[in-house]
Amino acid sequence: MPVLDTRAVAGLLREYAQRTALRGGNPYRARAYSRAADSLAALPTRSMCSSPRTGLSRFRASARL
């Protein structure tokens, strides 16, 4: 599994938002993907996770706070 940083994930979300809009999908969903990409792009560039389990456990730990 490739390691993704925040900039790469933001790019993927932007692409998905554009594809959803061009395909005539739900405009609210397309906008949500675009806003998520903007939020990620504002974060410092760093690796999202080195392994799926590590990243997920960090997310779950922060969600409990």
C-alpha cells in the first residue's frame, strides 16, 4: 500500500469532486468532497499513515477525546 500525504489525498478528493459534478451527481456531495480537499490542503504536508492499522488506531484514539 503506498504511503499518501495530505496533499495527495486532497488531490484525490478534488478529482473525485470534479468527476462527481461532471457526471451530474449530487451537487452537495461534490461540494463536500471539494471542501474536504480544501481542509486537507490547509494542513501541513505529512504522511497520513504508514500502515492502515496505525492510521486507523490513531484516528479512533483522537475520536474518543
